[in-house]
Amino acid sequence: MTQAVRHDSMRARNLGVVLGEIRRNGPVTRAALAEITGLTKTTVSKMVGDLIEAGMVAESGALRDGERGRPGTAVVLSGRRVAALGLEINVDYLSACVVDLTLAVRLRYSQAVDNRAAPPVETLSHLAELAHRAVDEARREGLAIAGSTLAVPGLVDGGLVHTAPNLGWHHVRVSDLLDLPVEVDNEANLAALGELWFGSAPGDFLHVSGEIGIGAGLVVGGTLFRGARGLAGELGHVVVHPDGPACRCGGRGCLERYAGQEALLGACGLTGVPELLESLRAGEPGALEACERAGSALGIALTSAIHLMDPGTIVLGGVFAPLFPWIRDPVRQAMAARLTGMRHTVPDLTVSRLGSDAAPLGAAGQIIHRVLANPIATLTRRGENA
């Protein structure tokens, strides 16, 4: 029994090694994989065969490894069968996406809905409809969903949403209310991972997710920093003016009250982001002043984050992406005024090209990276369902 456990464990590890090298070096021949991994050619050939049968890799034609010998048949990562589902609940919309093993986005869905006054069971029911629609369409394209992750704008620990103030959620266990298996994670954390895997950010950056609420995710050395309990990144509740207006979190003067989407729109008497963008393009003073105020507040909050975490790059995402031309300078000016006494330069400030897609993409990408690291679990499920 002990030998069997050791054998299974070694096979799982070796499958992950082989698949990882195909992902990094593909197209690559079996002979080259044996040389890279140190495994025997027989072992590599068997594992590549298993991965081909599972639809995780595919043969891509002949490839010469060097100057001598006949060309070998190369293999590459395949996106034709294994995929993951990314979901997001935000204050004013629901979204879903399907991403295959090569991180290609195969399907995207979004639904505008006001979730603020809705009980969790109602919101999750609407989400389930969107999720099942995505899964059904993925199956029609020949894709098998290996897992799903849900992004929620709140404090999440072990699948329990402790609090999501902007949704009005408290102590909600999603698995008790949703009719499909799903992991749950913080929206800002997943948005940072989405930027890492699908965007253009470097390996070290702070991603700021601007929606109704404001969250942040810190990536260090290509890895997300979660904090002791996975609750790091609540930038929206950094105090920028101690005597400012009351916040849903129970504090006063939080960043969200100055730079959150509702605060921005309320400051200029508008009802939607498209309307705000139209006003900004027209140069309307109220809209310009609202962005100036929001950008300055964001710069103050980011100054504290920079002193504490020293990120090399700050990426503005969510609603801040389309607003970037108007908030960029106020953010930079506020940071420079408070940082240059201690630092020669302020961090680079860039805009996310993913915008509000970052969180669901990160949610799906998290599953895909897990499959790539441990393909045996997917192979086992496929064998059981065969």
C-alpha cells in the first residue's frame, strides 16, 4: 500500500513537471522533454500519451532538436478540451468567462443588475443562470470545465464571505446557496491575478480595482500577497480625511467616499460611467472637478500603500481604466507631493487594459494554473467520468 501511494505521488509530480515544461518550452519533442526533466524517454512518452488523451497537449508536427538526428514529433499545450469558469458578482453587474488551458478566452458574458438591495440568494440565483449558460455553451464547443472561482467584492475566508459592505452581505456561505461547485475569493485579489496572467503588468505591482468599492492586490515576484488571513488589500477603506463622511465600513473619510464610482458620479450629478465619460470629453467643469478630487484622494491613499509596500508599478483597473486620462495627473501630483521628500521617484502609474474583465479572468486563470501544476486530478476525474 505504501509503495502504491509513493508511485501515485511520483506520477502526479512527474505529470506536473512534464506539463509545465511543455507550457514553458513548447513546441518541444519527447526527447527534449526527457533531457530537460531528467526523466526516462519511456516515462516521458507514457506521460505525454496520457496528456494527449486527456486533451491537455497535442502534437504539432516535426521539430529538429539539434543538428543531428531525425526530427521528432513536437507537442504543445492544447486548449481544445480543458477549461475553467470565472465568475464575478459586483454591485451593479454579474459576469462570467470561460478560459481554456492555453489561457485563451473562449467565452464572455456580462449582465447589468443592481445587487445592492437584493438578498444573497436572489443574486446567486441570477449568477447561477449566467454560469449554467456559460457551461452549456462551453460543452457545445467541446470544452470540459475543470473548476470555477467566484470573485466577490468583500472579505472572504475559506468560502465564507464575512462581509461585503457594498452588497450588504454578512456571513454568507456561497456554497449553501449556489447550485454548482465554486471556490470564492476576493475580487481585488483575483483582478490582480488577472492583470498578471492576461494583462501587461510586470512581476511586481500593485493593482487597484476601482468599482463601487475600491480594492487592491499586491503581486510580488509573480505571486499574490494575501496577508495572514487572505484579507489584504482593502485600499478603499484607507482613511484620506479623518473628519470626512461616514463609510459603510463604519469608519469616516475612507477613500471609497471620494474615489469610488458612486462618489464620482454623485459629485457631478450623473447616473452612469458612460455619461461621466461623455461629460469629461466635453470638458464639463463638474465632471473634471470630480475626477480631480477623486484622483487626489486616490494619490493620498496610494502614498500610504507605497510607504508600506514599495511597489515598483501601480496599475489602475476597473472604472479607473476608462477614467485614466483624467485622473492620472491628480494621482501623480498627490503622490509626488508626499513622496519626493523620501524617494527620488514615484512608482510608475499605468492603466489596465483589462478593465472590469480582470477579476473573472483571474478567477478562471486561478483554476487553469492549478490544473497545470497538478494535472493528475483532472486526469482522474476524466477517468471516473469515462
